[in-house]
Amino acid sequence: MKAFYFSLQKLLDLKISQIEILKIEILKTSNTINDLKKEILSLDNEIKFSQDSMEKGMNTINDLKQWVNYIQSLYVKRKNLTLEVAKIEDKLAELKKEYVKIYMEKKSFENLKKIKKSEHDLEELKEMQNSIDEFAQRKK
């Protein structure tokens, strides 16, 4: 009996490795997005707190200018973070598309391997049956 050998096993292994790498990249990218969204939420809270503080006690025009400049800088920072989140979300969408593509390729290789294994097993069964038939005919 010959052992089963799948000639495309290295490609299948490569696809499995690529999927694992993509899973890690997708997880890192998702975590980055979540961290940036938390930072944006923190900025939103800081903006609200600063606006409330500004309304409570402005003594001079100079104080008002400083508060307005500070709040505007927070808005600029928030805008930049929002743009960065959008860019990273686009990257995440691309990673997910790549994951699906490689996953489908991996599934194709796995299905082909199952088919080849079934063919191999059937061939082995035929050879065994032929051996039994030959043995039976020699006994007659």
C-alpha cells in the first residue's frame, strides 16, 4: 500500500500560513482603530469640558482667545484622528477582502485534497480487491 501524497500540500500550507498572518494583521488593525476611536471620544469629552469651563468664567478677552485657540486645536486634532481612522478602516477592508480571497483558495485546495485522498483510497481498495481475487483464483 502506498501512502497518500498530495502534491499541492506546500501550497495548502502556504495558504494556511497566509491566513494566520492576515488574522493577526486584521486584529492589530482593529485594535488600532478602537484605540483611535477611544482617543477621539476622549477628545470629545475634553472639548465639552473645555467649552463648559470657558462659559463659566472668562474674565478677559485674552483668556477667551486662549480658550478658543485651545478648543480649536482640539477640534483639529479630532479631525486628524478621524481622517486617520477612515484611512485605517479602508486598510482593514482591504485586509478582509484579501483574507476572503486566500480563505477561498485554501478551501479549494482542501477540497481538492479530499478528492485526491478519496481517489487514492478507492485505488487502494481496488488493488486490495484484485489481490484478493488473484489469491482466490490461485486457490481454485
